[in-house]
Amino acid sequence: MKKTLFLLFVLAGLLIFPANAQNRRASIPLKHGAHRIGKRTDAEMQRWREHGLGQFIHWGVYAIPGGFWEDKYYPGAAEWIRSWKEMPKDAYDNLYKGFNPKAFDAKRWAKQAKEMGAKYMIFTTKHHDGFCLWPSKYTDYTIANSPYKKDIVKAVVDAYNKEGIDVHLYFSIIDWNYKGYRSAPPVTKEDSVLYDKFKEFTRNQLIELLTNYPTIKGLWFDGSWDKAWINEAAWVDELGNELRAMHPGLVIGSRFRADENGKRHYDSNGDLIDDYDQTWERDLPNSIDDLNGSDWDCVMTVPQNQWGYHKEWRGYVKTSYDLIKMMLHAVSMNGNFVVNFGPDGQGNIRPEETQLAAEIGEWMKINSEAIYGTSHVGLKQQGWGYYTGKDNKIYLTVFNRPINNMINLEIPKGGVKPLKAYFLANKEEVEIIDAAKNKHNNSLYNIAIPAGYTSDKPFVIVLEVEQNLNDKDTYQQAKT
Ligand code: FHN
């Protein structure tokens, strides 16, 4: 069972990441702070936790200009082009009249995600521009009024669910199209009336999404940083309760709401707001200690900072090697890794992204056992790569093969005893050399990679150990 393995080393007196409670900064009475201290322990959350790899799709009318307006290159993230001074707002707000993505085939996207190894996906129902990819009753600015007409969110949810992939819906609180939306708190009476309308509109849309797409597993909020929204802590908290009551098990990250003191993600006591930490956008923690014992996800772009479709990617574009390495980095610290795709205005996933998905999928076909349902194992990080683990297995994913072909491993005093090691790819056994103990009485081992072994990809060595890492009693102690 994922996220429990560090317990193994509780046995060795080595508690790798501190319980969240220990990291709390203060004890301030809060009405709208975290609703629990520590992680959710229910089955739905456990399912989310075990995904390891996800797919993000940013799609909307911004895919039509694709980062260009009148042949001028927009240097920001393509989905933000409406905010560019060179972009006439009226022209942008009428783009939907030409949105007719003839090549859109949700089944094709879902198949590709499945082949990549994604266990869940996050889909932009509405980005900051306010355009809804579902036929919302509460605005005219929707897919129903485009030439395409059909409900895109439904097509996506159905197709991915058919492939056994969980769907989480991305929803932007910022809505540049809605009249009552504003980023600063309302000042005048008139402003307040309008903002109240916006709040009601937002609530209606969220209820509509949960009603129309009952199989979804979570809501992935964004654009919740405006002071106007932050100031509504009590109202937003109540809305969150309402959504959870409607949809038991719903998974919501830390970007939905702030506490009454305006603290986002972590409340004024340092406790995580809602179910997982959403601060790791295009970023990875240096160490497990940076995570406060929280569940978390890392959402990652393929180029530097493009989520929606941009015709011209400039700068460094990540390779499948980079993305697989980041995935291991995340999973080895109990996070989910989510790779973003930005289909074009016709609904095609660009060839570069298709290629990356295929390469990640090839790797996952052989090595996914080291990803799905695995957790942090609490061993000292070595230069060769990353540890993940579950049951009685520790997976060593090797990115940097040492020139002496020895994979070093240090097991704390009283920790697990290795029994055998083998390549995950072909089960060929490799020698475990007992390299004595260090001055702390920790056991040092070298796993010997045969000199003749070749691989042009990161490879996984499985280390079977004596104890089952999911020991029930230790799991109970581990809940943070
Ligand atoms: O502004 C958005 C951005 O366009 C993109 O959707 C990302 C995805 O995490 N979220 C916001 C920036 O944090």
C-alpha cells in the first residue's frame, strides 16, 4: 500500500518525514482552516495516491490562435493570450464562433493516455478565459454555442472512464468572461451585488459539473489566488462542504480555498487545506522534508511554460528521459506526477507530445511496477537514482550507472534485510555484496550490475526484503 513504506524505517528508529502535526507552526482557533490534521485515510484518496502517473489536458479556444495573433508571437503561456495587450478582447471572446475541432476524438486521446500508463487525467472544463467545454446552463459562453455544439467534457469523461482512467475536472475560479468576476474585493454596493452573482454562478457551475459527470473523482481548482476570492473564506468553505456532501469521496487539492486569515494551501496553523498539496507546479521538492507529510501532485509542462497549444515551442523541450526522471523523483517522495498535453484547435495532440507519450508508455510497460502504488522508502538517496517500494520489494530505478557497476545501498541499523535482487525487465538475478557496516552500524550493500548488461534507458532493480513493507501495525503508526 502506497505511502506507508517509510514506516519500515520507523523500526530502525529513523522516522523519515515528520508527522504533519509536528510541523504545525501555531495553534490558532480557525473556523475555515484545515478540516483534518494529516492525510485522508479513505479508499478514494488511497486510490488517488496510488496513481503515480497522470495526464493533464489544457484545451480551449486559446488553441485556435496557438500563441500567435496576426502573425505576432506571444511569448507567454498560450492559454493566457487573451491578457496580452496586443490581443483585442472582443476578437478573443468571439473565437468560439470558429471553434469546430473536426479532429477531436476523445477515444484516441484516452487510448494514448492509457498507453502512456496514466491512471488518471485532469481536464480543463473552463480556463481563465471562461469558455466552457460543457453546455453550461449558466452562461452562453459555452461549447453549445460554438459550431461544434457537442459536449466535450462528456466525451472526455466517457472515453477515459472506458479506458479505466479516472477523471478529475480542472476548473478556473478566475473567469475573464463573466461580468461579475473581479480580482480585487468589491468596494461599492454595486460591485458587491455583481460579485455575489459571480459566486452564485461559480457554485451553480460546480454543482452542474458534479451532476452532469457523476463518475469524476475530483475537482482540480486553479485561478483561486485573487484577493476577492480569498476574502470569501467562509463562503468557499461552505461550498466545499456542499460539493463533498454531493459527491462522497471527492478529491480536492489545496488550491480551492484560503482560511479566514487569507492563508492558502497551508492554513494559519501550518495544516494542509483540503486533500493534497497543489503547490508543486512545474517544480519538485528537494527532499521529503519539504512536503510536511502531505499528499501532493506535480503538474509538469513539456516545454518551459506552455500548457495550452502554442504553435511555436521555444527553448528547451523536455525529453521522455527528463519526464520519467521527474516522475521517479515525485513518486519516490509520495507524489503523483502529471504530464501536460495541449491539443491544437482541431483537437490533435501534437506529434512531439504523441511521441513522448509513446516513449513514456514503452518504459512503463516494463517498469510500471516500480511506480503504481509505490511509496517513499526512507533510504538515503544515492547518486544513481531513486527508490520506491511496496509489499516486500524495494525498486531501485537507476538513471546514472556508476562506472564501477556497483549500486550502493545503505540500510539503517535494525532495518530490513535484503534477500535477493534482480532486474525488473527480465528477472535476471544480480549479486548483493555485503559491504559491511558503517560507523552508525548501518548496513552497506553493493548491488553488482553485470559489466555486460546494457540499457539505453533507466532500468529497475528489484530488491526483495525480508519484511512486508505494508505491515499493518506499522501502517497504523504511520498515519500523519
Ligand atoms: O494560470 C494557470 C496556467 O495557465 C495553467 O493552467 C496552470 C496549470 O497548473 N495553472 C495556472 C498557473 O498556476
